[in-house]
Amino acid sequence: MRKSAIGLQASELSNSATIFSLIATGAATSRSALLKASGIARATLSSRLAPLLQSGIVVETEKTTPSGGRPSRVLEVNSNAGYVLVANFGETFVRIATMDLQANIISQETMAFTTQNDPVATLEMLADAFSALVGKDGLADRFLAGIGLSLPAPIDVRTHSVVRPSVLPDWAGFDITGWFSTRYRVPVHVEKDVNLMAIYEHERNFPDVDDMFFIKAGTGIGSGIITGGRLFRGAQGGAGDIGHIQFSSDHAPLCRCGKLGCVEARAAGWALARDLRATGYQAENSRDVVHLVDQNKPEAIMSVRKAGQVIGEATADVVSLLNPSLVVVGGTLAQTGDFLLAGVRELVYQRCLPLATHDLRIVSGATTLDTALGGAALIVLDDAFSQDSARNFLLRFAESRSPIPQ
């Protein structure tokens, strides 16, 4: 038998929004924990849980949690109750995916892309690709929770649009969420890739760390800041732009931004490829650099080690200012492992005072996953499951009359 939202009044589900949010965010995942967190009576809790369970948006699992007496069974969002559409724009590709309501990939595809592509034509291509993927996955009749987009550019958090300067010159000021709103009646979230990578690493790999600094070392250099357990964006969303910190020196290299001596011009994948081409190697991007390191080419290994030191020099200032307990280095160049990481560690421990480095860990992030894609799904779900948005999420779910596979 397939459960659905059919037969339930939308008001029944919306009245359960507070309980749903506690379950969905992991704040309270058993009946005993819900009673304590909500402060409501046991009978009221039962009446609020009933529509959530009946609709299938929440399920009672076989997992148990200690409760002081008989173990309580764990309640969680039914991952099959809907899906999220996500896309991660790189500088040479777009990776798209359908993901379930626990941010697990259902399926994904990769398409060619260049940063010179027109935004309207690109988004039309993306919408067509989304439709094809949804059809292939058999999701056309399922509930669409939202859309998450990762872009390799700074995003104005007030307008959800790309700001100059960036590698997407024609996208500046373009209303991405407005464009999608004419095609999808769902929330659309747009964020720069490094922030999404930081969110993914924090929520999935280091959830107990409150203060974390994430570095993306790939085609470009960027960072994401987690402070007090939350992403720090800054006043206009420009926080973490370590790639364009400048160091004065003789013969400072020209950066893509037009300035001289930026971290990115010394340590990004495109800069390392530039330097390796000058020595006779075929290298166009960060993946080519990693490939040369994997082949034990000494010039490539040395260039990555020096890049680690450059990144470490900038990171040392960040560690002194923010005092994180964890630095995570991700991105394509992180696939070189200790060749990159050793340089970062060397400069941080050399330049920072013992107070800042006493309990500091500097580690590699996930290198086999598209963490920006996962982060794009997480920002959609984190917002949907929040106390402010849970009611609207449940109303949309009820209106969708979405069948849920068992």
C-alpha cells in the first residue's frame, strides 16, 4: 500500500509544524525528546504526530535511542517523501542531481559549460536537463522540496545574484531566483560554491565543531567560515575571499582579477597549470596538475608544495584572527594529500602563536564527493525544515498529494 498526503487536511499538517521541525532538524527525534523539547502534553504530541506519520512525511524507524526507561524508537523525515533539484556550476562543467529529503543523491549527470555562457540560455538548458533527469528517475509525480544552485562566484545575499568581479561576467545582477520562479513554485537558493562545501563538511563530517575554516583549493582559491556552528557570510556575502589577498614581492604574478600578487595567482589550479606549461608540461587546469602529481612529476609536486605554503601564509592570518579549532582543506588540489597539506600546516604553525594552534587540527576534506552539490541540497533542506519555514513546507507537501514509494 502506498501512503500519500491525500485525505489529510493541510491544516492538520501545518499544525504539526513545530514538531516536524524538531524531528527534521534532529533537535528531538523520539517521543520522549519531543515531549521535553516542545513542552506540550503527551496527548497533544500524539495528535500532532499522527498527521505527520499518516502522510508519510515522517517515519518511525527501527533505530532506538536511550530514554531513561525503555528505549524510544527514532523518528525521522522520510527520505522518499520528495526530492530536491541541485546544480553545481564549475568553470568548465555543470553537475546536476536529484537528491532525496536526507540529501542523498538519487542520480546525477554532468554537462559542458563555460563561464562565458549567457545566463538565460544556461538556465534554460539547466531547466531542460532537470526535467529530463526527473523523468528518468520517475519523480514527476513526487513532491519537489526546492532547488539549490552552487556558483563559482560571489553572491549578493540580499539579491541572490552574482556580483562583480567574478568568473561569470555576464551574470552580474541577473535575478536567478526570479527566473526560476516563473517555472517552479518552490524555494530557490543560490550560494557560492565554497560556502556550500563548508556547509557540507560541517554538517556531514564535523557536526560537533562550532568554529571551522574551510579552504577550497581548486581552479580558484576561496574559503568558507563556520563560526558558532553557523555559516558566516559577511555584510554582503563576501566573507572568506582569501584568494585575492595580495602579497607584495618582486615580479608578483598577474591575477585573473586584474591585481598583482594575489594568493590565487600563486596557488590556484590555473596558476600552477600556467607555471607547469612554462616548463614544458601539458596542463590546463587543476585536474591536470593532480594527474602530474600522481605521475610523480617532480616539478608538479614542488609546485603543489609551494602552493600549500602560499595558502598556509594566508591561513595563518585567518587562524590568528578567528581562532578556529579546525581547518579543512578541500577542492581538487586537496587530492594531492600531504603534498599540499604539509605546506599549509608548516606556515600556520610557524606564524601563529601557540594559543591559536594549541588544539588546532588541519585536515583534508572529502575528495571523492561533489560537496558543493551536497551543500546545495542541505541549504534547501535546512531552510525548509527550520521553524520559520516548516509550516509552508508541510502545506506545499499536503497540496502536492505526492505518492510515497514504500
